[in-house]
Amino acid sequence: MAYPFTLPELPYADEALEPAIDRQTMVIHRTKHHQAYVTNLNKALESQPELQALSIDDLCARINSLPDAVKTAVRNNGGGHWNHSAFWTMLAPPTAAGDSAPSANLNAAINADLGGMDDMKKAFAAAAAGRFGSGWAWLIVKSDGKLAITSTPNQDNPLMAGVADAIGTPILGLAVWEHAYYLHYQNRRPDYVTGFWSVVNWDEVSRRYSQAHG
């Protein structure tokens, strides 16, 4: 993905993730919120030709060295674009998600680094529920190759240097902004997190894990 950035199409129908994520939420989330990040990111880069050649990954990774005039706009909107573009691919309709499973290598890493699938889900749920206000919960691959659970505020992500203990390669993420779940779950964020596991695209998560290990 490079400038001018565009809103990606979903790899499934808007209603395909029901009942975990309803159609109306998907439409509003992608065509309103995500589109706004894309529009505002492109606007911020209009006067920055030297930055237009950078991918969205590079923009996030270099966030602290960007010009002050656009740093905040790129952090918020570039982060929002990266996070959502990745998020859509990490999801799959319940039947497809149910047919997928972590690869052997990823499953072994979950067992070794996070105490197994059940413990990993508990830690992930705690990160999602414990994120005050808006943000994201993440399963990441750290620089040492080990898995970790973390969360980030707002539209920050683990690619951005200096985000607390969240530095690493994200392989699974969950938006915990209210617009991601409030129409269906209201204030029941833990229920949203529980529903999320039924639509995780483990094939994509495994692919990202393999890619992170080069």
C-alpha cells in the first residue's frame, strides 16, 4: 500500500461475520471510519512528496522521525489505515474460521511462549478489556521471535517505535473502539471479544507468523 492510499475491499460480504460482527457495524466501520482515515492520511501527505513514496508499513515504523507538521496526522490516520487493513484480513466467516487452525509452528509457539491456546485467549481478552478508552489488542512477534500479548491506545500499533512494550510484528489484532462493537454489544466489550474468536482467520494469522520469522 502506497500513496495515494485507498480503501481495501473486504474478502467477504458485509454480513458474512454474523452473528459475531453484524452487517451494519461492518459497513459503518469500514466505509465511514476506515475511509476517513484513508482520506485524511492522503490529505496529510499532499504536501510531503518525500513521504509519498513510503509504504504504510514504513510510515508507521518511522513515525517518530516524520516532520512535526504531519506526524500526528500520520500517526492517527496512517495507524488507522494500517490497523484496519490488517484487521479485515484477520477475520473470516464463522464456517471458514472454524475450519482454520493455527499452523503447527504457530501452535507450538503459543504453547511455548503463552502457555497454550486457552491462556493466550485469556491474556488477549484481558488486554482488550483492560485497554482504557479506545485502542487495540494485539498478538505480536517480538524482535527475539517470541510471541507476546499487548495493547495500544487509539490508532497506534506495534510497528511504531516507542509505544510502551508493544514493539513487534502484529499477527492478530482486535479493534476495541466503541464503534467496532457498540451497535450490537453496547457496553459489553468482553462479549465482543468472546465473539471475535469465532471469526479469527487462523490461516492469515499463521501466514503472518511465518512471514515474521522470515
